[in-house]
Amino acid sequence: MKQFFLILAFAFSFHLVAQDNINYNEVSQDLLQNIMDGKSYIKEVKILEESTLENLVAQLKTDKEKIAFWVNVYNSFIQISLTENPKEYEDRGAYFKKERVKIAGEILSFDDIEHDILRRSRIKLSWGYLRKYFRPKWERKLRVKNIDWRIHFALNCGAKSCPPVAKFTPKGLDKEFDFMTTEYLKEQTTYNKDTRTAKSVSLFSWFRADFGGLCGARQILADYKITSEKPKKIEFNNYDWTLSLGNFRKIPN
């Protein structure tokens, strides 16, 4: 009996050491890369399922580490879940609220990842101006300190109008996000020089506080040279919610 408990204790301690040696950002990258390559991702999903809050808090210390990890995880599980059951997309409200991503000792929804972790506890339908208070421990430990508005041009929710899916790294995040932002906005934006009116993606309207309001959105279009000058007015394209999976983009080195 004593030998049994010694073996059990050794196995448990080995598991903890193994978890400590895991690079979770690399796991998130491998998960997404395997999905993009059509390879098995079972191993990576299992590693994430066995992670604990302590594991992730110890590794995801900076906002760049958190953002790269969570955007990869979000985009991966969108592809996994909708490939397995595309009919879920018929009720998108329920789809995004459903708890399905087992990670850090919790089961998270896509709304949890996007609005609570990546948007620092923002109320979904408030244009980004209202916050949630008295949040659970896991959320407070894992969420970013500052919202990076470029996440809106990196997160893919499965719709045709969503930005393409790309793989992100903490070290290269600024360059990667700037590339994705520029390419996506070029595709989504038209500009009338005579009226100085830009017509761009609805995300600018839905999450306007994240961008510094509509004035901030117009400035972004100028700063990223999407328009030749800062527009006086911005209008928004209709969002195409047609299900579109496998829309991948490789970020150049």
C-alpha cells in the first residue's frame, strides 16, 4: 500500500512538473497551425484542458502574451466547433454564449474570451463604453490590463465578413497585428474624396469605444493609410454573417 501511494505521489508530481514545462503560447500556435494544415490537434486540446489557472497566470504575464494566446485559442475553437456542428451558427447569440472551451480549470464561452478577457470585462452590447464589475477570480487574473483595439481585426467569429485567421506570437504581435489591420481595412474600406466619406467595417461602430469613438476610427483609417486623409464622415458596410470557415492568412516574416 505504501508503494502504491509513493507511485501515485510521483505520478502527480511528474504531472505538475510537466505542466510547468509547457509553453502555453506555443501550444496555442501549434493548435492553430495544425488546424490550418489539416492535421490532428487532439494533443494540444488535451494540454489546454489540463491547464490550471495557476499555470496560465504564471506564463501569461504581459498583455502581449495574453493577447497572442487568447486570440489563437479563440480562432482555433471557432474553427473546431463550427466544423463539427455548423448548425450551431443558426443561433449565433446562443453559440457565442455557450460554455465550451475547457481551459484554466474553467469552461469558457467565446463571449468570455472576447469581452471579458480580451476587452477587459466590457459589456457586449454597449459600444464598449460600459464595464462589468465584481468579476470572478479567473477573469481578473487572466484579462488584459489595456484593450488593444487591433484584436477586432484579428478575431475570426466564423462569418464571411470576419478578418482572416492568422497565427500570432507575443514577440511579433505589434508587427503581426499591424499587418492584419492594414490588409483587412484595405479590403473593407472605400473612400469618397469629394465628400471625404469613408465606408468601412461595422466593427468600428459596434466597438467604437475601443477605437476612441468614431473620431478615433477615422483617425485609424488615416494613420494606417487606408484613406489619403482623415475622413470627415464614416459609414459602415453591412456585415455578412454567412458561415465561412478555412479563411486563413499567412503573415509574412
